Amino acid sequence: MTHRHLTRYRWHLLDAVQLVAIALLALALTPVLGHLLTLQSRLQMQPNEYFVVQQLDRSMLVVGVLGLLALAGVLVHAFLVRGNARAFAWSIVAACALSVAQVIFWSIAVPMGALTGGWSVASEEFESARQNWEYAIALAGVVTFGGLLALARAIVASRPIASLAIIESIERDAAVRLARREARPLNGDTRLQRDDAAA
């Protein structure tokens, strides 16, 4: 496989990884936005009302899994752009933000759900469990959004200034000039020199 084909394959792979990572983060953030918008009203609900809402809203576990998949995508992105210092640095920032969000989700929010029997048992710790759950989801969402912004910066930094078509055109032009120089006769044919100068 030629260098040009490998380069093209690498750019297609990078495009796919970037698209998938952004899509996963967007899907993970969609329910979190709804959660943030209803945070205050959820904290004021009576336990029975809150249990009904929690039973209807089972999307948060899916959010956690999507966040893990997005983190994997960002790590693959960091590997693919490791030769570009700015893109790599922003990818690492995004990966760190998503890692922090995952730690918050799995170490604070999920145990609160387990403590209340999947939000079906009103224990003595209900109010603190509810607050821990709600604020953990909100904080993980905000940190995930920060990771999305960092990934966007990494993607922008990973893009070449010129498109591949322009780069290939420049390479072809340079190859033609080199071939003309190498084909120039030793006696200094002025016609070839004029053609080379005109090019």
C-alpha cells in the first residue's frame, strides 16, 4: 500500500473516530440536559412522586455506558493525533474530563440508586441519597460537556490547513519540477531552462 493510500486511510479513520465520539457525547448529554433543567423541581418532590419519576426515567445508566464508550473513542482519537502536539493535548484534556465524569457517575450516583433499591424504598437516608444522586448527575453532565468542548478543540487542531487535494497537487508539482531538473541535459539546453523557469 502506498504512502498516499495509508495517509488517506488514516484521515478516513480519524474522521470516523471523531464523528462517533461526538455522537456518543451528544447522546449522553441529551438526557442530562433534561435532568439539569428539572433539577430544582425534582429535589422538591415528595418521596412517592420522586420514586414514580425515577421509575420512568431509566436513561441514566445508558448515559453512563455511552460516556464510557465516548471515553474510549477520545482515547483512540488521542492515539491517532499523537503526532500533533495541540490536538493530542486537547484530546488528553477531553479524556481526563470524561474520566472524572465517569468516576463521579459510577462512584456517587450509581451507589445512591442501589441504596434506595432502585428508587423504590424510602429509607432514612432518602433525602441525602436523592441530593447526592441529583447533584452527581448534574456535575458529571457539566464535566462531560467540558470534555465535549475539549474534544472539539482537539478536532480543530487535528485538521490540516490545506485539504488533501491541495497537498497532493503540491506534491505532484514538486515531482514534476524535480523530474524536469533531472532531465535537463548537461550542455544546458536553454529551451528546457526557460520551461523550467516558467514553471
